[in-house]
Amino acid sequence: MNQDQLQRKRDREKQVVREMIALYCRKNHRHPDGLCPACAALDAYARQRSDRCPFMENKTFCSNCRVHCYNREMREQIRRVMRFSGPRMLLHHPVMALRHVIESRREKQRMKKEGG
């Protein structure tokens, strides 16, 4: 994978996470100016983790990674966001959601073949 492809992959992952956080925040926190401070901090943290990920070339999404680099508090927050927003993404961002599901399943199958 060349650097342009890798950067597009990082950008796509960050876009999916940002949309999920925004959906969660809109529905739960109703902050008038975009993301509330806690969700903005989570988004910034997720972007930083994605930018520094050494495994980006070999994985699809953080949920499929064998190494979880989020600290405990942020990991719990992102799990809460994913549980809430995941099913709702089909209504709000159907193409993005379907792409995510397809890529995640492919990655899990690939990991299963490598591991077993």
C-alpha cells in the first residue's frame, strides 16, 4: 500500500468515527454548537490514535485490531458511542455503514484464516 492509499484509509476511518461520535452527541447531548466538549475530546483522541497507528496498513478498523491503544476511559466511551451509533448509521449514512460492515467482515475472516 502506498502512502496516498494509506492516507485515504486513515482519512476514511477518521470520517466514520467522527460521524458516529457526531450522531451520538446530537442524539444524547443535544449540544447547540456541534460536538459537546466531551465528544470533541473523544473525536480528537480517536484522530490522534488513528494518525499514530502502526498497523493501519494491515487492518480495517480499530475494532478488528489485536492491539488496543485507547486508554481505558476512552475505550469505554468509544464503545458506548459505537453501540449507540452503529445501528443508526444505516439510516443516517447508509453507504458508509455498509462499507464498514463489509470491510469489517472481510478483515475478521482474514484474521481467522491467519490465526487458525
